[in-house]
Amino acid sequence: MAYSSKVIDHYENPRNVGSMPKEDPNVGTGLVGAPECGDVMKLQVKVNPQTGVIDDAKFKTFGCGSAIASSSLATEWLKGKTVDEALAIKNTDIVNELSLPPVKIHCSVLAEDAIKAAITDYKKKQQAAAGKVSEAHAQPTM
Amino acid sequence: MAIKLPIYMDYHATTPVDPRVVEAMVPFFTTHFGNAASRNHPFGWEAEEAVEKARKQVADLIGANAKEIVFTSGATESDNLAIKGVAEMYREKGNHIITCVTEHKAIIDTCKRLEKDGYRVTYLPVKKDGLISLDDLRSAISDKTILITIMTANNEIGVIQPIAEIGAIAKEKGVLFHTDAVQAVGKVPFNVNDLKVDMASMSAHKMYGPKGVGALYVRRRNPRVLLAPIIDGGGHERGMRSGTLNVPGIVGFGKAAELCKQEMAAESERLSKLRDRLDDRLHKGLDEIYINGSTEHRLPHNLNISFAYVEGESLLMGINDVAVSSGSACTSASLEPSYVLKALGAGDDLAHSSIRFGLGRWSTNEEVDYVADKLINVVTRLREMSPLYELAKEGVDLSTMQWQTD
């Protein structure tokens, strides 16, 4: 199978490989895929609570070169975007940028899923934190 | 010695033609171009003589009589001829065939087609080491069983089935026994009488001969095996395989067989040392790598290893100057990982992480060292970016995790 030069570049020089602390309330983590399917992606975003902008993004991927490239590209695109802008990233954008062949489209779908999962996780944490804050405020009046 | 890149380590897929084989073939393209079936002029006689010489060379390699060799276009055709030929010829006797889940597709798909025509097929499972259980085989045999077809050596994991024991059981029960011996013939000792094999498929291009030519050994005594042909025509090959003989190919096959017979002992010893060198070096450089299939009953030149937490295609990308194969789904069009590795019950994740190394006549120590060192680097790098490796190092049991799948 021939890879596009962009896939090879991301495979050889993956951007933003790594992990951020899962417990950090400003970090959202998405873990999608399954080992038996041959693809697992972990994608993390760190959101600035003041601005709602993604300051940092990291990934780790078990998968083929196209899966690695899709998640590496996703982290590049996520940095500097607001949470809502991030949710607008579509798998077809990744397919076009990396020139993925039809058999590799699932890699881009997985990357989109990973972005959504990470942001959902971040939002859940924010809501939980907001809940705790209001509880804390509520307590003294009781 | 400088290494020439890319390195070929996929000798189970095909082999280069030995220059000595090419040399033997060349005249049969140009000066000795006759049709072996032309009975009334010297061009035909020369071609026929060359074919008969090759027939004897192939027969000698497997301890058969030359008359028991039917030349075909390759092992896929040989497998089809053996199975369909027996199925049609012995339909009165029964309609049951026994094979195994790790067979080559040429066997599996042929059996599947026969199932559509009303035959019953038992696909024996394999144990964790890739070998069938003889007890399973015995209990699968019924009075309707007309054929047992079990491969000698597996093309992915290189394990060698207990062929002599299967042959003895088949003989005892009066059932014909065919073996796809493509990966074994010419590489390890294979004698049709010692093994009590009634039919055996072979391919020239797996043993340093040309592509497009193979053979089926068909026993003529005790018992005399009868096959219905699958290709009709001029009645070549004693009516079992019509079609003008591929004379240059057959001459090359014969020469390749002769060379294998002469050099097998030394070559298999050299290759098993080379294989062990590759295995040792990889094990020294990496943790959590697993050999797929029996290490005891195995071809000397095969190594199939799963590199846990790393996906096979991404591994191949990192060693793109080395030609090997992976059981990863991403390397196949089907998006399914290797059915052979799945059958071992090792888990799909390890099937996705596997690489098959096939060493051969021109493999060297330097190549093995280069490949091992390169793989160690790539696996280490990919594990650093593998979420599975990270989870495992955190002590998470991956097998009990709930994965989000579509």
C-alpha cells in the first residue's frame, strides 16, 4: 500500500505524542477503538478555563500509520481552537488533508470520535465541578 | 559486508529462482521449444524427455514414483484437483471431508464450495500451538468420510502437523489422505511412503523454482487413487490434467527439486541457526514478544512473532526496507486479522501485532542483525506512543477493559 507523503511525515514525526494527567479538571480524555479491531486512540485536550480555548492536545495511538497520522493531525488542529470549534472538525477534513484511501477512512472516523470523546469528558468534568461549587455554596445556608 | 536494501525476508510468499534453475530452463524457451505432446518429431521428443526427467527429479525429492507426479499450474490447482477430484470420484462412497481451520484458502474455499454442492466438511480446530488433536481427528471420521486434507507446514506460523500419525489413522480407517505440502517440500524431509500420504500438493516457486508450475502427487499403489479431472481437454497427465505442459516451468521445477534434495540438510541447519539468531536478538532487545505456534514442530526458516501493544502495519511502515508479512487486518483488504492466528486463541490484539519472517537460501547473518536491530528501535518507538502499552504499564488488565466499539 502506498502512503501519502503527509501520512508518512506524521508517522515519522508524530506531533504531540504524550499524556496529560487524567485527573486534571481542565483535561478531557477520549479513549476510543478496541485492540481486537486493530485501532485504539487516546486523545487529550487541555482547555483554558478562562478563555475556553484548547491550550494543549496530546495523543497516543495503537494502530496503522493512517491511524497514527489521523490522531497526530487532530492534535495539531485542536490547539488554539475553542471547544465548540473543535467539535466542528469532521473526519472528511482529515481524509482530505491526509489523502486517505477508502480502506483507511475508518481511521479518520476514529479520530473524530476521539475528539468528541475528549471534549465530552472535559464538559462532564466542568459540569461536575460546577455542581460541586454550587453544592459548596449551598452548604452554609443550610 | 554491505547489506543490500531492501532485504527480502518473506520466503514463504515466494522465492527467487535459483540461477542454476534459470540456466536449466533457458533452452526450453528457445531452441527446445517443442510441445511435449508432439509424438512425431524430435522437437516433441526432446520436450517430453525433459518433462520426464523433471518428473523423476520431483518424485525423487518426495520418495515417489515418477508416474505418480501430475504437473499443474501451481499448488492452488493441485489442492483443487485433489479435493474436487476425490469428491466427485468417491461420491458413491461418501460425502464427508475433514480439514482444519488453519489451512490455506485454496483448501478452505474449495471445501466451502463443495459444501454448497451437498458435501459435509469438518473443520478441525487447532490447539494453542497450532497443531490439530489426533483425538479430534479420530472422532471426526465416520463411514461417510472420503478424504482427510491437512497441510504439512502452515504458511503463516510454520508449524508442522503430525503428518505420519494422521497418515496412519487415515490408512487404518480406509480414508484417503491429502496434504498441502507447499511450505514443507524441499525444506524438510518429506517422504510419501514414510508419511502414508495419498496425495500431496507442491509448488515450484516456493522452492527456488519458477512461478506458474506445481504438482500433485497421486498414489498409484496401496491404494490406487482415482481423481476426476477438473480441467478437461487433450487428456494430458494421464487424463488428470489436460492442457499443454509448461515445459520450461516443469524443467525448472525439476532442477529446483534436485537442488533442494542435495542441499536440504545443510540449508535447513543453516537457516534454523539464522532463525534462532533473529529470535534471540529480538528477545534480548524487547519484552513482551510472543512466538506464535509450536517452536518444537516448526519449519527451520520460519519465525512468527507478536509484538504486544504495537499494531502490525505501523510496524511494517517502520521497517519499510524489509520485506516481511503481518497478520494485521490493516495489511489485508478484508479488515480481518489473520484467521490462522485467531484460531490459536491468542486474542485478536496479538494477531494484529504479528510479523511473519521467512528466511531462505540467500538470507545472511548481517541481514538478520539489521532487521532485528531495526525492529527493536521501531517497536520501542511505537510503544512509546501506544495507549495500550501505557495502560499495561499502569497495571490495567487490557483483557477486562470495556472498549468502545461501533
